[in-house]
Amino acid sequence: MRILILGAGQVGSTAAVSLSREEANEVTIVDRDPRVLRDLQDRLDVRTVVGFASHPEVLERAGCADADILVALTDSDEVNMVACQIAYTLFHTPTRIARIRASEYLRRDELFAPDAVALDVRISPEQLVTDHIEQLVRYPGALQVLDFANGRVRLVGARAHQGGLLIDRPLRELPEHMPDTEARVVAIYRDGESLIPDGDTVIREDDEVFFIAGRRDVRAVMSEMRKLDDPVRRVVIAGGGNIGFRLALALERSHQVKLIEREPERARRISEHLERTIVLNGDAADEELLLEESVDTTDVFCAVTNADEANILSAMLAKRLGARRVIALVNRPSYAELIQAGTIDIAISPQQVTLGSLLAHVRRGDVVKVHSLRRGAAEAIEAIAHGDRDSSQVVGRAVEAIPLPPGATISAIVRGEKIMSAHHDTVIEAEDHVILFLSDRRYIDAVERLFQVGVTFV
């Protein structure tokens, strides 16, 4: 697949790294900064073009006429939209994806109608990150909460602690503890190493456990892994940018929310649009301010400013002062690796959150949802099975008969309104939504091929 990426910033570079590692992809990157492109070319098997992303001549040099997908990820909404329009008008690029950040554009659906701006997919990193944090607030103790099948099924990551009913017990006992629940542990990470679990696998304290379950059963399954945290009531948000404002808006009706913003004018402006949130003008790394605002009784402290260092410092300070759980937005992958095992409970990478939304539109076969896990090392995929036994490698076959690559497991099947755990003798039917976990992304091509329908497949 020929993929043209416009913009080599943090999101664009992350997308380039992920997509270029798959053998089936030919990736070209366009950016105005030759130094950034040289660095990417030294590390990746990609083609680079220096130039302004929306100029027709630059797009022509980049091979837009032959591209299967154009992904516009520059830091300008306007450049992204114009580039997609030119790709459609001049080069007839089949699929056009653009990052759109401004809510003024996003809430105007008529702008992106078939006869308007020629976009197939809009991606808003800020909204994706906001949704991600909101799920973490609603499920205390979870490290990741990811939706499948329109929210009916969730993949949840949690760290096992003493107090969980299944700690030091084999996984085969889970159905005995929860006889009416369709749930399955799909992966365990112990000391950084991936384990593919079976019925004899024993969960140990400090294991990072990923399980899949119906939405209503998530809390019950989490209680098997750890003593459930109390529900979140008090939330403090550091940073009143797009993410901080949207997060406060999403949480203020169900939680007690305080937002700290250091720019007086910005603080005044967002306070006019928030009904129940207390907006404070100040520095979130100011110990005196945090003590005055009772950070020691805060259930969740979210640092979501534009500066990694400010997020890390304020989150560490809040934790030291007594905040129960702290979350920091961290753009640099090296920072995220360093801090998550320490004082800070969760480090969120905007690039990895955004990448999953992008990958769902790049994958072959009918892949409707992709989530990037473990900072891009693993993936969870929702694919729809089509065809029949003669044209498909999965339809009409039991799970044990499907030639899955190493590290890939079929975790659950959604058939109509029914959620089913995937057992070895479960037979996949046409139009089933199949949820898979891949501990090694190198085999993504093999999984995609399984869900492609071939008229001559035997």
C-alpha cells in the first residue's frame, strides 16, 4: 500500500515509524524541515520530500497520483484540508485522512459533506486523548480502557495487586468465580515480557493484565485482579488548553472538577464556558496553591499542559502531596518509558492514542477498530468476517483451525447483540465482529490477509 504522510511532527513521525515497519507499505513523508526528514530517513525505510504540504507541485513530486492513502498530519488544519482537496481534485487519491484540531471545524459536519471539503476521515488528537482520559477516570485502577463493537466490549489493562481474588490462582478458575460473565484474559506482561496466557497461567502481583469483557462486567473482572478503588469524585486538571477544557466539560456534571490555568485571559475565557468547574488562575506546580485546593483529597490529578516537563513535575508534586492517582500527558516516548514505573501512575502518549484511530483506516480487510498498546509494541484489532468457507480463511472454521501467526489470539466474538468468549471450538460465522490481540506487531500483515475475501480461496 502506498501511503503519503504530510507533516513529520510528533504524530506524523509516529505514524511513519509504525507504518514503515510493515512490509506491505511504501511510505513517503512530506515536510518543510529537511533536518527532520533526514533523521527519519536515517532510521526508517521511507522516501522523503521537502516542501509545503498543500502545494500541488510538492504533492506531485511526492507521488500523490499513485498513492492509495493520503494522511495530512501537519500542525495546520487549513493546510491539511487544502491538501486533501487538492489530492482529490488533481490526483484522485482514493482515501484522504486529515488531522483537524479546531472545534470550530469539527462541529460543522456540513463542511465535510461529499460535495464540500474532500475528506474521508477526520482525526482529532485532542478529542481522542480526552476520551481516553475520561475512560480512565470512570474506571479507577485501569491503565487502559479501549472500546470495541460500539462500546459494548472493552479491553482493559490493569496492574494486579494483592486483594484481587485471582492473584496467585490459575486463570482456569475465572469462570468459576464469574459463571455468568463472558470475560477472558488475553495478555499478561511480567517484568516487561509478554506472556500468552492459558488456563494454567497464574497471575502474580504486579503483572500488567489485559482482559476483554462486556461493558457491564468490567468492574467485576477488575475485582479479580485487584481490590477495587473507590469511585472518583474529585478531579483536578492542570492545563486549560483544548484537552483540559474538553476533559472538564466531559466530567463536570458527574464529578467535582477544578481546573488550573496559568494564563489569566485563557482562564477567564474557559470559565465562561464551564458551568460547574472551578477555574483557578495559577501554576499547577505551585505547592502552596495545590495545598490550598486540597490536592491531598483529590482522587485524580490530570496534568495536560503543552509542556512535558510541567506535566511531569506537577503530577509528581501532586502525588507527593497526597493525590490518590496522577496522570500526565507526555509527548516524548523516552519520558513515558522512564516515569510510568515510578511516581506517576499513568503516562499518556497522544501519538499512540491517535495512531490507533489512524491505523483502522489503513489496515486491509474489513478492520473497523485498532488500538495501539504498550507504546506501539502490541495491537488489539476488531475485524469483520465476510464471505463463506470457500472465499474466507476464517468463516466456517473453528478458532483452533485458523492459521493465526505467533503471538496472535482471537479474544472475543460479537455476533449481533451477543458477546462470546472465543474458545478453541468456537466456529466463526459471516458478519461476526472478531476481536484479536497481537503481542507482536510484526505479524499484522498475516492477520490482515486472514480477513481478506478471495474469490479463488480454497
